[in-house]
Amino acid sequence: MAETEETRGFLEERVIPILSESTLWPVFIVIIAHVAAFGGYALALAWTERRLSAMAAVLGLLWLAGTVVAVEIRQRRKVGLVSFVVGLTLSLAVAFTVAGFHWGLF
């Protein structure tokens, strides 16, 4: 896939400055918590009830996460802040699912 100049510097010009702005961190925490809760619920439904829509949602989240990490590695030649945020979000989704099973919510 050929990258244009516009997409090549997207991380450095748009995403990293927003993540570096400390006044927006509460907003990111809320967004990460919502995505993690959605991912955890979809993972629980995919695991317990074998719902195809939940499996598709989990696969979609994993595909998007892999795409983001691959783009960051391709552009910056290393794993950085964006990959950390994506990994944290997926880890929280798994933690929410495990906690739900532990407390008998599913």
C-alpha cells in the first residue's frame, strides 16, 4: 500500500501532540474505559454465549489494534505511546471480563 505525505506524518502531527497534552488526559481515560468496557462485554458474550456478532466485534477490535500498532511501527520504527494506549485498552478489556466472571456477572 502506497503512503502519501498526508498519511505518513499523521501520528507525529495529529495523534502524538494530542496524547501529549496533559489537559486532555481525563478525556482519554474516559474513552479508554468505555472502549475497554465494550471490549470486555463483547469478549464475555463471545466466550459464554458464542454470539457471532460479539465475536465479530472482538475480531474487529483486535484488527484495529493491530493496524494501529503496525502503522506506528512502520512510521516511527519503534513501539511508542499510541501502541501503549492500545495495549492498555485491550488489557483492561480482558481484566473487566475476568472480573465479571469472578464476581458471577456472566
